[in-house]
Amino acid sequence: MEHVHLAAEDEDDLYSGYNEYNPVFDADELENDVGFQQAVKTSYGRRPPMTAKIPGTALAARPLGTSFGARVPLASSLGRPTTGAVQDGAARPMTAVRAAGYSSAVRKGFSFDPLGQSRGPAPPLESKNEDTPEEKIKQMEKKIYELTEESCMAHSRGDLQLALEKAKEAGRKERALTRQREEIGLAAPVNWDLTFSVLFNLAIQHAANDMYAEALNTYQVIVKNKTFSNAGRLKVNMANIYFKQRNYQKAIKFYRMALDQIPNTHKEMRIKIMQNIGIVFIKMGQYSDAITSFDQIMSDSPNIKTAFNLILCYFAIGDRENMKKAFQKLISVDLGIGEEDKYIPANDDPHTNLVIEAIKNDQLRQMEREKQSLAEKFIMTSAKLIAPAIETSFAAGFDWCVDMVKTSQYTELANDLEINKAITYLRQRDFSKAVETLKMFEKKDSRVKSAAATNLSFLYFLENDYGQADRYADLAIVADRYNSAALVNKGNIVFVNQDYEKAAEFYKDALRNDSSCTEALYNLGLTYKKLSRLGEALDCYLKLHTILRNSAQVMFQLATLYEILDDPNQSIDWLKQLLSVSPTDPQALAKLGELYDNEGDKSQAIQYYYESFRYFPSNIEVIEWLGAYYIDTQVCEKAIPYFERAMLIQPTQAKWQLMMASCYRRSGNYQKALETYKDIHRRFPENIECLRFLVRLCTDMGLKEVQEYATKLKKVEKLKEIREQRVKSGRDGSARGRREGSASSDSGQSSQGTSAKGERLSAKLKALPGANEPYEASSNKEIDASYVDRLGPQIDRPKTAPQKRKEDDDFADEELGDDLLPE
């Protein structure tokens, strides 16, 4: 405490005057302050000389010139010292005021204007002189950059022609810029970056438009220019062009040249070039050289694609042991994908769960899924490829692959391989082994069990064993309620049982589980079609057409629906779209011909019917229409080849030979017609129409066989009448017997009335007269001539037009005379 100084009562307070007001800072009295006005009028940059009379600080012996008396306040209580006070007529020196426009020297005509408002507005900016050579060159460079950018954007949009035009225009302007720069002789260096950009883009656009020669020339210009650094890497692009041209020797040469110019620090680029070299060797059939390249890649930086290509090379040369080693390398490649557990929330922390939800389906996660699916695809394909080759049987090879996969990071693929094994059995028509393999999955986990049961259900469905198919479809649905394929199988079984409403429900469930299930949508359309709900069926197939743009089945269903809806124009349009996808479909061509025929357009109809016949010459309906068309157009000679082909397809039908004979007869070749009718009579001796034409022809030609054929005709007609009467009598007897049996009559024929149907018919047949006896009908009713003979129905003339045409037949109105009948 001895060092602590306590303030006495008579000492001045250190904080006295803190709240006192100093009139020096009163802005209202500045006009009457002589010192301030003198300071304002002094010249800028000069200060009045300091004198001894003016105290330098607040600690001087003399007090400040204020109205507060002689008390000397501390500097801390007064703030910064006054700058405009006047003592004895001398101006006080100013401190740090020059930036605000103050000056210590008074200048005549100077007024206080710290913001410079008296000087008026700032002069306008000087405009650039665009006529200077430098400015012109800058504008041209800017235009070239814009054209190059437009070319790149057009290429990204797929407009390759526009991209090439922009690139060429940029090239022309760049050459004009170079000439202008040389003419002016500017000292500024040439913009080599601009030149490289223009040439590189032009080469890319040439290659994209398949102008390979021009692209190679442009690349050569870049590569040979030593000014461009790292231009040697563009030899990879040149090698790619040679590969597209199938000039594999030059492609390998340029790949190796590019590889020599790339340092070892660029490891990824070197790996990709070596992959390209290996693929070129595969194209050339040099599998040993390709194996060398792929082996080097697998030792330096193993990846999935290289391992798969290595397996293909070993498979091509038939090296079993190395195939196994390469497969083991394939399943041991590290994909660099993290564990799946990181996407599962571990606790109830909302912040952590939010982060996991955000990264669960981001671009990185999608890329990981793509890599995973690609690896699984390569493994499955490799296993199916090498399984029959590495062991004595494909089953043993599959078992080895399954064992290897089970010990790898792709354990879940083992079950898929087992299912593929069963599918391979199906392709080999070994159904028992396939069923046995699939039944092994009944005790596996639900996903695999559902997949196996789905395949079993479909297999039994194809074998028409709908009971087993239904059982395994139910098993698949129980194992996995969201298995859309199992629901489709169940719907198919119900559809076959004609329960269309229930089938539609199963198809709808499949679509709710998987909106991209095209099988369910297609079958749902068929179900609505069966239910006559044509509008809903049309909606299904229109929606399916947006998914499967080139499906011929969908287009045919749409055409059929529009035909049912009486819209032939829409039906024709859809069939034409179908033919653009499948131009050789004979059924679609025939359908299109039928639609045009119904519309009355015979020219279009004959065109499409002929195309259908050309692709499938065994369609009887098409053959019959073509033959009838030529008969209708009075060109019977052209109809004969079609009827000959129909006769080859259906040799037991007499109508095709009768049509041929009719064509010969109408064309005036009676001799050929007679020979054809005789041939028909030899093959079908009871054909009445043939005998009638033989009698007519022989009569007209004056042949002696006319009596023979007339006798045969009479016998055949009589035999036909007997047969018809027998059939009619049998029908009447059976009906009368049924009536007698129901009435329990007591007549003399009661025992015969209660006898069997066969006995009554036999009795009726015995009562009929013999073949040589005259026959009289027992009733006045007209004979039913619609009896179907065992050789087929009676032949009608082919319908050759919508309206019946009156035929100009020499024998049409001629009746068989009595003189031609036997005596």
C-alpha cells in the first residue's frame, strides 16, 4: 500500500470535465470563429509556422484558450486537441486534415469544397477505337472462340452436321486471322492455344461425321507442329480411327507410338491404351499377343474388363487351366466400393439419418451400383462361357464356378449360377434335370426360393401341367409377395382357366409391384380383349408401345383392336408401322391385303397378298385369294400355278384340281382340261362334278368315252341319293323310336321301338332297295343335300369378287341330254 497514491481532496479529479461541453466543436458558430475561417482560407498544403506562444500539447504551462478559465484539463478529458483555435492572432497548426480538403495556406479564390462538387460532372469515358489492328484481332479471336464453343454444343446435342459446319467456319476464320497478323506484322506472339483448339475440334467433328481421311489429315497437322506440347497423345485418336477403318496394323502402330510418348506418371492413360492394343490383337486373331497385354495390365492395375477379356482369350485358345486362373482373378478384383452397411442408419441421430438418406441414391451411389452390376454381369457370363469347357461336362464346370464364387466377395451370385445351370438344362431339353436343380432351392432363403419356384411354375406351364404350375406359382408368391414374374405366372394360369377377371387382378398386382413389367401389361391387354373391354385394352397397348417402341406384337395387337373398333385406317397405319420393323412378316402382309380388299382397293390388296405369298408360300388362304383374283380378272393362266401349289399342300382335296381344270377350260385349252378331269376321276372316282364336266367335254369334243362317263355319272348320282336317303331314314327312325320309347306304346313294333339305336338303323338299311333296283322316295319331302361325305363337302366355285359375276361358260347352260344316258 505504500506505493499506492491516494488522491487528496484538493487535487483535480482525473475524470472531471468529461461531460462538459466545449464550444470549439459547436458547428453552428463556425461562421463567427475567426480561427476556423482563417484556416479555411489558407492555401492548401501549407501550415502556419509554429511559435513559442502556442502550446504544443495539453501538458504545457499555459492553459488552452477556452472560456472555462485557467483550469488545465487532461488530454484524456478533452479528446483530440483543437485545430482551428486562435491564440494571439496566429493560426493553429492543423493535423491530418489534408485529405478532407483543408489547407494551412490561404489561396485566393479558393472555397471549401472537399467533395469536388464545384468541378462539375466527370468527363465521359473515351470510346475505344475499334479501327486499330490490335482491336480487330481481338474481335476475330473472340468470334473464333464463340464458333468453336457453338460447334462443341451442337456435337453434344447430336447435331453432327451443324457441329462440323461451325468447326469449318472457325478454321477458316483462324487462317484469316493468321494471314492478317502476318500482314500487319504485330510484335505480339501468335495465339497457339486458339490454333490448337480450332484444329482439334475440327478433327473431332470430321471423325464424328465418318470423314476419317479429313480427320487423319487434321491430326497430322497438329502432331507435326512441334509448337504444340503433348500433341503426341493425339495419336491415340488417330489409332481409334484406324481401328474403325479395320486397319489394325496401323492402329497398333499408333497406339504404341502414343504409349511411348506418355510418361509413366500417367498410369491410367497407359492402362487404357494397353487395353486398346489387346482388343486390336483379339480382332486380328492374335490371342497370344492379346494375352500378353492383358496379363501386364492385370499385374499392374487389375480391373473387371481386362479380366473378362483375358478369360475370352484363354477360351479362344482352349487353355482350361488358365481359364480357371483368369476366372479366379476376375472374382478377386477389388471394385473399390464401400460396405453396404454405411447406408443403413446405425442410431436414432436425426442428423446422421439425414446424411445417409441424402447419400443413399446420389451420383456416387449410382456409380457404385453400375460397377457392381457390371462386375456381376461379367462373372455370370464368364461362368456360363467356361463351364462346359473347363470340365468334362457343363454341370461339373458349373459346380466348380459355384464353389469359387461362394468363397469370393460375390457370394450371392452362387444361387444365381445354380438357377442358370437349371436354365441350361432347359435349353438342352433335359427337363428332369432342370426340375431337379430348381427343386433344390425350396429350402433356401426367400429370394432364391421365389426365383426357383417362378421358373418351375413357368416350366410346368409350358408342359401344360397347370396344376403343378399353379402350385409353384403360389409358392413363389408366398416366398416373395412382390415378385412380379410369379404374379404374371399365376395370372396366366387363371387366364387359361378362362377366369379373366381374376387374371386381370393378378396382372394389375404385378404392375403395382413393377410398373415396367411388360409381360403383365401385354397379358392385361389380352385379358381386356377377352372381356370385350376394348378401350382399356387399347390403353394398355398404347402404353406398352411407349415402352417397347419396336415391338411387332404390340403393333399387331393395336391393329387388330382398331379393326374390331371399325377403324380400318388406323389399323392399316399400325400394320404399316409393323412392316417398317418386320418387313418380312407374312401374316402382317396378308392382314394388310385383307384390309385393303375389304376397302375395295384391289391393287394394294394384290401387292400385299403377293408379298405374303413370296415370304410364306404355304398359306392356303393367301393362295386361294390370289387364284380367285386372277380368275376374277379373266387371267386364268396365272391362277393355275397357285392352285397347283395348293394341290401339293392339300393332296386329298379335289377342289384344287377342279379349279385347275376349270382354268384350263376357260382359257380354251380343252385337251389339258380333259386330261386334268381324267386324272381327278382316277383319284376321286365318286366326284360328281368331275364326271359332269367329263361328259360335257367329251360331248363337245365328240369323243367315244362320253357314254362311259355318262353311265358312271348316273350310278354315282344314284348312289348319292341312296346314301342321302339312308341317312334321312336313319334320322327319322331314331326320332320315331325316341317318341315310342317315351310314350311306352303297345303296338306290334314295341319291342323294336325299345331296342338300341344301332339295331333300328340296321333294320332301316336292310329295308332299302339294292343298288340296281329302282328307288322311290317314301315321302314327298325334299332330300337334304347337305350331307357331308367322307371325302369332304361338295365343291363350290371359288368366290372371286364381292358380287357374283356372270360367267361366260360354254357349258354353263347345257343340260345333260337323254341321248347321253344309257338305254
